Amino acid sequence: MRRRGELGRTAVLGSLTAVAPLSIDTYLPALPTITADLGASASLVALTLTACVVGLAVGQLVAGPLSDVLGRRRPMLVGSLGFVVLSAACAAAPDVWSLVALRLGQGLFGAVGIVLARAVVRDLYSGPAAARAFAALMLVSGVAPIVAPVLGGQLLRLTSWRGVFVVLALLGAVIVVGVLVAVPETLARAERTTGGLRATATAFRVLLADTRVLACVSAAGFGFAAMFAYISGSTFVLQGLYGLSPQAFSGVFAVNSVGIVSAVQLSGRLVAAERALPQRMVAVGLGIAVVGSSTVLTGALALGVWGVVVGLFVTVCGVGTALPAATTLTLADHPEHAGSASALLGTSQFLVGGFAAPLVGIGGGRTALPMGLTMVCATVVGLVAFTLLWRRGSRTRTTAPGLAGN
């Protein structure tokens, strides 16, 4: 019975972290349709994507520290309900600017569950057990990138892009019920921080002073920037430039999603079994992503669609290898600031990723070159930043932080 309860909780927490790919990936096949329907430019429609990502970044920055004070469950419920309301409102958006504003709100509320799901795991587990839990969490949340674009492509056969947002609202309602049933409060009152804004500032000051935390935050942020360059640019490049149908694009996206889920699970299991140091998995994953993004760039210049598709697959597998280990390391040493650490990690991912979208849109869907260049720059900077910062932190600490727990 206890095992069943743990599986149910993991499923709900994984669903909460899946809000981001659900919010982003489900409507990707509809971007060209939205452009025509609302009479807007491709750049303005891409801004609806950026607005959602900015909301996901800022919302985590607020929700994480707040949960260290108020606990996890109440903010989680408020965020989930807000996501339902804003998703339904997106379906009725009359113009592109209204959609941009509503997508910002959708991201703000959706961010709450993402950051708190990680914090709940850190409340309950530490060390290799935390690595196993994060891998399980990412397995559940990893299904979303596989299902979301396929779901979006198939929904467009039955309804308009507005119907996609209605489905998101319904899925959000299911998550609300799941939180009510399966997720108890995991942060006892005695363990909560006090002091309001001063305590929040202190928490972030402690985290930002930890060089190894900065190394992992940089790795996750720039790795996600490469992912977001792929997410925001691939629909215009693969459909607009290379002529793939929405269904074929969904198939490519699904294959890549299988790749990242497999990489996440392999990385998490190796770290949990203590067969690989987590910092090594971060470096190896980012190295693989550099190779993949370079292949995307080469494909844009000479190899064509297959070079781009293969390069995208290798890149997402590399990022998937790095992220579980980076998450475990970021949250390991500061359990008293788990919400704030989770917020810092998530905000770096979505904020840096949000800035990647306009860079990818420079080509207007006429070339894959901006997407390839953005991905190469992001992965190279992420690898270099992680390596330098981790080595700097190793001068004062000789063992990986917090991994001796159960």
C-alpha cells in the first residue's frame, strides 16, 4: 500500500514538472496556423512562446522561496488552479497581444508546480536516493515531450489551436485532483524559514556564493537554452524550410523525446548506483550536446535535413544526460533552502532559454543556420562555464556535495 502511494505521488509530481513541456510543445505544430489566424508575424507569434517561458522562469523564482516559508502543498494547489484558468483563457484570446499576456500568466502559475515538485523530492530524499527519485520524476515528466507534440498534431486534425488550450486546461484540472489526493505536506512547520524578504535574500546569497551550485546552474541553464533553441526553431525549420507535415514533425519530436528520456534514466541510474560521479555525467552530457549541436550547424550549412535531424537527436540526448546529475548536485548541500535552490535552477533554465527564441527567429524560418549557431554557442558556453566553476569550487571541497546520504 505504501509503495502504491509512493508511485501515485511520483506520478503527480512528474505531471507537475510536465507542465512546461505541455505548455510549450503541445501547440508547437499550430504556430504557423496561429500566425495566419491572428494575422500576426512569425516573430510576434514566437513571442507567445517567449512570454510563457519568462513566466515559467519568474514564477519559479517567486514560488520556490515562498514555499520555504509557507510549505509546499498550498502554493502547489494555487499554482495548479491558476494554470487551469489561464489555459482556458488562452483558448479565447482575440488577438496575438492578448495571447502573449495570457501565456505569460499561464507560465507564472505553471511554474509553481515545477519548482515545488523538485523541492518535495528533496524534502523526502537525499544522496543516491535523491538521484533515483529525480530519475523517476523525470521519467514521468519525460513522457510529456513525447506525447505533447504528437497530441498537438493530432488535435489539429480535430480542432483549431484554441482547442489545444482547452485540452491543456482539462489536463491541468486532472493534476489539481492528483495533488489533492496524493501529495501531502512535506515541509514541517518547524523546518520552514522565517524572516520574509530578508530570509529569501539570505537564501539566494548563500546559494550564489556556492561555486559548485553556480556551476550546475550554468550547465542546466545553457543546456536548456540549446533545448529551447531546438523547441522554438524546429517547427519553422522542419515544417517551413524542409516541408515536413505537422504529423511528420510530431514524429521527429517524439523520437527525440524518447532519446532524452532514455538518456535521463541512464544518467540517473548510473549516479544512483554510484557507478559514475554526477559531476562527470554533467561534463560528459554537455560534451555530447556540443557534438550534436555542431552537427545541426553542419546540417544547416551542407548536409540538409538529415544532418539537422540527427544533430538534434544527439543534442537532446546530451542534455538529458547532464540534467539529472546537475539537479541532484544543485539541491544536495542546502536542504534548508531546497525551494530556493530549485527556483534558482529552474529560473536559469527558462530565463536563459527564453532569450534563445528571438535569436532562432532571426532567420524567419528560411534557414536553419540561426538555430544551429544558437545551439552551438549555448552548449559550448555551458560546458566551459561548468568546467571552470566546478574546478574552482573543488579547490575548497574535495568531495562531491551531499552525495553521502541514503
